[in-house]
Amino acid sequence: MKIERDLMAIVPRDDWTLFSHLLIWHGRRCCYAQRPQCARCSINDLCPSAFKV
């Protein structure tokens, strides 16, 4: 819940639905649970887990 609250504080309310869909899309296209594609990820510099799996 902390991450959700943090995101709600920085993402404008009108964009919550779109932002949610973009996160899901990103997870399906790049950030796989077992084999994340960190090298091709456009936001890996923001990710605390980048290149650690």
C-alpha cells in the first residue's frame, strides 16, 4: 500500500487509470518476473531492482 500511496501523491488523479494501464503494459512487454529485460527498459534508471535479477 505504501507504493500505491506514493504514486497517488505524484500522479494526477485524472491520469490514474492511464498510468495503471501503462504499468501493466510495461510489465507485459519488458519487465517479466523471471527474466526482466533491464537492458532495454527505458526507465531502468528509476528502478531499484534493475539488473539485480
